[in-house]
Amino acid sequence: MWKMKKNNPGMTTSITPTRHFFTDRKITRLGIISCVTAGLLIGCAHIRKLTYPADFVYLEDKQVTGKMLLMSSYMRQIDEILLEDSTVSSAQQERIVNLLSSIDATVDSLGAGNVRTNHLLIDDHIDEFKTEVLVALRDARSDPPNYYALGRLSGGCVACHKYREY
């Protein structure tokens, strides 16, 4: 739309354009596009449930990183307990067993067993790691406790992550 504008009564008139960027039609289209986009983003989790097999677990990268850091923290706490004294008290033994149980639960949440995930490397090695955790847990509960399997467990972490950069 063009609008006539007089700057001064004694001068000639000039024409200045005025535009409306958003017309009613554009606003309607923008609203529809926004709703569809929001629906798609919200619906992705529901779509995954329909498109992946029932035994498939979708793990987001931040979930995997968080759980790996949690297990690393548990392993460091166990190392600190074992490095404190040459003998381990019953309270320390109980703390080690609790930490190993927490590692076991975290491994389960990463898809141990007959579960497939979107992380193929985890799928390939999680059951071996689960077995090592269970052996370490059994040996830590024994009387007298044996912590050799803990060393193997820690070595398994290092072996798998030696090529990864964080």
C-alpha cells in the first residue's frame, strides 16, 4: 500500500511505502506451522513407542553419559575405601556391597539382559559387564570378602573406555 505524505505545505509531495509484514494469511500459516512443529516434538517419544520393537530401549546420549559418570563415581568410592586401610571393616564391607548393588542397578537401567538399545557398543558389552559386577558382588559378600573381582571390574571399565575422550 502506498501513502501520500506532505512534508511541508509549500513543497511537493513525496510517496513513502508502508508495508505490513504479517498479513492475516501469514499469521494463520505461521500458527499452523508452530502447532505442527510442537506436536511433532512432543510426539517423538510416543512415535518411538510405536516404531521400535517392544524389547527396544531408546537411550539418549545424556542418559548414557550420566549413568556412566554415576558408575565411575561408585567405582572411585570403592577405590577410596580399599585404599584407606589394609584391612576392611564390616562397615566398609557393607558400604562396598551397597555401592556394587548400585552399580548393578545402573547396569540394569542401561539395558542388561535381552534388551536392545540404540547404543550398539553398550549392547555388545553390557552383559559381560553385568556378569563381572555380579561376580564382584558375590565375592564382596563372602566371608572373608575377596576384592580381586573389583580389580577386574575396574579394568573392564578402563579397557572399554581407553579410546574414548571425555
